[in-house]
Amino acid sequence: MDTYDKVINGYTGVLSARLACLNSKSDVYKQLANLDQNKKQLKNQLKTLYTNLLTTEDSITTLKKNIDLNNKRLVMQNLNMTWR
């Protein structure tokens, strides 16, 4: 093998290594982009779940108040019935 072939083989090896490095770097960037997208989706889902939780808690509070009101009405009706 002459010197020219050795230089070409060395250069080809360096280019192959550089290409492998750039491909790895590109894969890392793609994975980071996917990770960021998944993170945003999870944050949005968490916000939605929290909003649903607050809405459900408000509904429960309203239902409890309605139950208390109905119980008071029933007590009042029973008192009115007893006095008659």
C-alpha cells in the first residue's frame, strides 16, 4: 500500500468517525425534542386533571349545601306538621 492509500484510508476513517458523532448528536437532539414535547403534554394533562379536581370539589361542596338545605326544609316541614 502506498502513502496515498494510507492517507485516504486515514481520512476516510476520520470522516466516518465524525459522521458517527454527528449522527449520535442528531439522535440526542431528537430525543430531547421528544422529551420536551412529552413534558409539555404531561403538564397540560396535569393542569386539566387539577381543574377537573377543583370542579369536582366544588360540585361536592354544592351538593353538601343542598343536602343541608333539604334537611333543614324537612325539619321545618316536620315541625309545621307537628304544630298543626
